[in-house]
Amino acid sequence: MKKRIIKILDILKREYKIKKPFLNFETDFQLLVSVILSAQCTDARVNIVTKELFKKVKHPKDLIKISQKELETYVYSTGFYKNKAKHLKETAEILEKNFKGKIPNTMEHLLTLKGVHRKTANVVLGYLFNKKDAFPVDTHVKRVTNRLNLTKNKNPSKVEQDLMKITSNNELFKLSTLLIMHGRKICKAKNPRCFSCKISKLCPSAFKFEKDL
């Protein structure tokens, strides 16, 4: 399994050149806001929403000044907007109260923030603090790792645990990012493009999909 993951990683590294994060941000707090908003929403939609929001919000204190209703109008199109606006307000207050307005750099502390789960925390740890052993599991990562038979679990936390057992710690965050790219471009939920897939020979599911065509 470890040898196969190394081969998969090497191929994906050659295939995808990721020059910047999927989400647009200028400050640490803006990244946290974006990742919270990305739950059940595409990064593309979040980037559209935050383009206007981030003209007013750069740090926790800025968001605290915005009313709940006003914030809801900004984040409406990301879905679950009332909860997301509420969580963002509460998180800004927690950051000011407990962390002097700074984003904490540990999983334990990040999980004390509202609207933050392991995936959110891992994205923050990877991008803001260069934690190479962070492994965010989104829908793409879960789908692709299952199809590759790198895990049989559907629960994101268990997928994370399984991949940590077979992947070098300094490659985990890179692997997650590459799997997301591959899931978006090739290994789609419906009609995966197995004939265009560079890792199809290493994928047990590729032959199944080809037979179904």
C-alpha cells in the first residue's frame, strides 16, 4: 500500500502544478472565514462572496462590528447562511477573547472555534502554518481515496487516519491538495474520466467504470 501511494503521489505531482490555494485571501483570518464558508459550498462560490466581504473584513474585530443581518446578506449564497454567519461572529469573538485576535496553530485550539471541524482545521494548519502532516478530507478526497482503495471508510476522520498510516508525514498536505485537484478534473462523482486518468493503472475502480461505459 505504501509503495502504491508513493507512485500515485509522484504521478499526481507531475500532472498538477498548484501555484496557490483554492481560496482567495490576504490575511490569516480571511482564510479561516473562507474555509468555514466552504462547508457544503464550492470554493468558486466562496471566492465570489468573499470578494465583497473582504473589502470590509480583514481581522476578527472587523467582523465583530458587522451585524448578524448584514453578515447574512454577504454569505447568503453559500448555503446555511444563518448558521455560518452565527458561527463566524462567535469565532471572531472567541479569537479576540482567547487568542488576542490571532489564529491558533494547533488542532486542539482550532477546534474550539465555531464552525471549525477537522477538515477546516487541517486546511488552516496546512496553508497558514505549513503543517505538512495536515490532511484535509473533503468530498473529493473521500471519493478518490475510496475508489483507489486506499481506505474503505466514508467517515472523514477515519479516512484521515487511514491515509496517515500509509503516507509520509511531510507529504500528507500535498497529497490532499492533489487529490482534490484530481477529483475536480478527472475522478468526478458522476462519469469519472478513467480514460484520461494518469493513475488508472493503479486504481482498482478504473476497470469497473470502464466496463460500465
